[in-house]
Amino acid sequence: MPIELSDVVAGLRASAGDGTNIEVKSAAGGLPESLTSTLSALANHPGGGLIILGLDERGGFRPVRLPDPQTLKQGLAKKARSFTPPVQLTIEDGTVDGEPVIAATVHECAPSAKPCRVTATGAAYLRGYDGDFHMSALEEQAFLAARRPPLFDRIPVSDSSRGDLDEELVDGFARTVRLRDRQGLGRFEGDELLRRAGVITVDGVPTRAGLLALGTYPQQWFPRLIIRAAAEPSPTDPPGTRARNQVTISGPIPRMLDGALEWAEQNFGNLLLSRPDGTVVDVPAYPLIAFRELIANALLHRDLDEWSMGMAVEVRLRRDRLIVTNPGGLYGITVDRLGKDVVTSARNMWLVNICQYLRSPETGGRVIEALATGMPTIAQALSEAGLPPARYDDAGIRFTAVLRPADGRITAEAPQSSPAVSLARADPSAVTGLSEGQQRISDILAEGPKTIAELDSRLNLSISGIRKALARMRAGGLIDQVGGRGQRTVYRLATP
């Protein structure tokens, strides 16, 4: 078995499920019809993906006997031509546990041709943690917009004026520019400096970048360019509680960043860390510096095209993970190179150039350094806190970062370089390891028992994806099934 396929199968068995770029099908009865949506979704996915035929996911990714591998390969190649543009495949034979399997690499569709659609229906699909999702019209617009260079932060906001800028931030911006770029931008004064920095136009009208970075209240024009943060209810909250400490954070980027950190300090919870000298200190469950970098990246690199104007930066604090999501995928780099390559490309070039000279009104610290140090800083902070590495997912039009506690619990461990001893606080009732789709199902079931049809009306998942998620949640003891054959069947959260 080739080492690449061996590693892939080992990873699938370890995680007990496929991922956003890998789809496994048994194909014992021929090519599954569901491959139609999968081929479209993987062709639209950054980096493409891999389809493996001949493995049974429910049986622990053990091989099943393929009746006619040659016919399956021919059918797969024929199906790939039923898309616009055609899906590009590299089909290879492989073996798992001595049995033949088929490995088909799905190559990413050229950005200029996305989205990849099913020719017969015009439907296009996206890849998610729990399967393939029908692409909405709004999401299609994101792919169409990606065909041209992103210049949306340069657009003037016609009904705004110079008086809509925050003078405290403007003064601080000008001081920093003169200090750090004396021979360049710092040679200019007043409104001329702002014009040359891209904050305002020659007519004195603020740009999108100018308002977002230095505006008194940018949400007057962009109501959804905000941060929406909420924490998962705790076991002691009243029944029916859907969220805790839900807030909307608005204002210019420096003030939103300060607001997000304030929310994190109030909600992350403190772990008690005992040092050798007998002192006990509070340590946040997640490193604040890592959270700050994630929020700064989300605010500065979110998409500013019209399609995304109704979407906020989302922060969700679950009992087993922290999720930060922003509209717009990566630009100029791929997920596998994050933190490894020194890449300073930016979707919103003017916004980044302005914000590198801004400082926090609360702490005086820089908003960003613009030196591609954010991801390495996150990695180092998590390592020193004894937490797993961050997980990043680029869906092309949406970027998600996920932080997890050690071993799936809210806990802390001393850095390897320190002799400190940690006193961990673990929540034994915390639900761990839920995928994105399973968590959405859990949120809905918190309202009360639901049928599959009722879940289908609320979720952007296929019926098979919902059934798969429910099966895994039942196996993990998270939900109960009430009813059965011949009876109305509902699902509910398991009683603790």
C-alpha cells in the first residue's frame, strides 16, 4: 500500500470519520449517486480532495470487496465529465489490508471557472464537516467575485464625510506614521496624509478601509461588519437557554478588537496555576494573545464585497472548543502553509496598511504588525499553554479557526520549559468532539425533541448527512431515539 494512502486510512480510523477533503464510499453496489454532489464540492474546495472507493466507514474503514473495479473507474471518469467545467481526476489503484481500493484525486477547479456545477441541473456544492451542501445564490456570488482582484476596501463611501472619522484614532495614526515612516508617508501632514494612506479620497470622502479602521461608527453604513460572540450554556443554566453572554461588538477595528478581548476575559474562565514558590495565578482557558490574533485576522482579512456585507465575524465558545469564523477564504496562501511561509499578501491591502499604524485605545498596543507573525504567535501561545494546535478550514468563501482544550476538556498544563504544576478545572458534563453539524443538531435538540424532517428544515445538510450525524451522536450517548419502526421517531438530548 502506498505510504500516502496508508497515512490517509490511518488518519480516518483515528478520527472515526472522513474530513472536509476526503470522502469514503464502499461502492459495493456500484457508484453511489451521492458522488455527484461530492465531485462538485471537492472541485470547489481549496486544494481539491480525495475520494476512496472500497472502504466501509461504518465498519471502521475496513475494505469491502469491489465487484468490478475497472467498471467503477470508467464510471467515475464518465461522471466527472458531467460537470461545468469538467472535474479533473487522477484515478489510481491501491490496496488496504490486502484488498483493492480505488483512490481518485479531485483537482481543484480553476478560480476563474468556479463554481463547478452539475451540468444537468446547474447545482453547485460546497464541502462541510458533515457532507456536501447545496451552494446558495449568495455563496455563488462569492466565487464569481473571486475571479477579479479584491479592491473592495478602496471603494469610497459616498454618503460619509471627513467628519465621520474618530479624531482620537486619526491623531494616533498620524503620530505613529511620522514615527515609523518618516521618509515615506510620514512626510505628509493632515488630510494629505490621510489621502495618501487611502483613508479618504481626493474629495475628502472616506473609503471603506478608512471608515473600518478610523471611523467613529462604521456600522452606520455597514451594520453587519461586526463581531457576534456567544458562549454555550453551562449545565447549571435554566432549561431552554440557547446562549450565554451573547454580545454584538461594533465600532472601528481597534475598538472592536478591545471589545472582543474584554468579552474573552469575562467568558474564557480562569484556571488556577500553582507555581513552585507557592503562589497561585489565574490563567485563561485559552491564551488571550492567540485569541487576539485570530480576531485581528478575521477583522482585517474578511471579505468586503457586496455578497458578504450581511455577514458578521462569528465567535462561539463551546464547552469543548472555541470557534472563530469570518466571510472570505484565504488569499495568497493555503491552509497547509499557514504559519510556515512568510506571506504578507492581503485581500484588503489598504485596510492592512492603515491598521499597521494603529494602536489600541485601551492598551496602546499595535493592532497588527503586518509581518506575517500572527499564525506563529498563535502556535507558540497554544504550545506554551499545553493546548493542541489550532485547526484551520478554508472553504473558499469562509475561513474558520478552531481552538481546543487539552484532551477535549477545559484544562491547562504548564509549559514544557516551566516547572510549574497546573491545577486543572474540568467539566465532566462537557460534550466533546462534536463536529460542526453535530453541534448544530445539538443546539436544535436543546429546544426539544425533533424528527429528521424537522431537523432537515433547519439544517443545510443532506438527509444522509443528518442520519450519519445522529448515528454518531447516539453511539456517543449524546442523544436518545424515541419511537421506531411503525412509530413516529424523534430524537432528543440524552438525560445526564
